[in-house]
Amino acid sequence: MFVDTLEEAGVEQMSDAEIQEFLTVQGVGVLGLPNGEVPYLLPMSFGYDGDRRLYFTYLVNGESQKDSLSAQADSASFLVYQADSTFNWESVLLEGTIDELTPAEWENLGDATDGEWRPRVLSEKSEDGAVRFYEFAIERQSGIKHTGLPPGFES
């Protein structure tokens, strides 16, 4: 893996526990949906169940490319990252499936969706449009991080 060649510069692979912790404290990422030759990428807020599932709320009003591509997708990817500086960053890539949930299924999720962050304008406008709920089941995950200065720069 390419990350192995970056270890001497301080880049590390994240453990499953580190990935879980990272997803627990983050609230936004980039959803990648299949769309012909070029993936459809969009920023999304998410809730996380602490194990293997993310949850998304879609605000749709009429035709929605995000909604229709999600409904058609056999698989999807999701990238969550935080970059505080050039020497302090983390990145988690998830691959899995995405499926629509019924409002009743959403209500039964409880705490997994309580922490979902979303822009205020979307929260306010959710009363004006149709809301759809999606679950992203994580099948594969990987994470890398760099949390300090590279070797030779430490004091």
C-alpha cells in the first residue's frame, strides 16, 4: 500500500477503533454516487451508529439527482476528513451500500441520528419540502492520519 511509503514522514494507518472515534466526532463528509463515467459528489451531513452505519437526511423538492442516484446505486463511497494543518490531518474512506429508509425505520433509530449536523437553512427548509432518509451500510473502511511534525522537525 502506498501509505507504507509515507510512514517515515509520520503518516499512519488508522485502526478500526480510531476510525470509529473519528466518525463519532465528525458530522460532514462527501458522498460519492455512481453516475456514468464521472461520480456524483456532494457534501453531506451524517449521523453515525458507532459501528457500521451512517444515516443521511435528504431534503428534496421535486426532481432530485441525489435521491434518484441513491435509489439506483448498488454501491457508494463516503469520505470524511479533517485537515487542521499540513502536518495534522485525518481522512477516512468508506465503501458500502446506500438504501432508503421509511420514516418509521428512521424514527426507530433513536440516538444514531441525534448527532446529525446539518446547515441551519436545511433544518428550517425541511418543513417546506419532502424529506427522505438513507442508510449507508459500511462494507469496507480505511483511514490514514498525520498528527505531528515529520521526523527531523521535532524539537
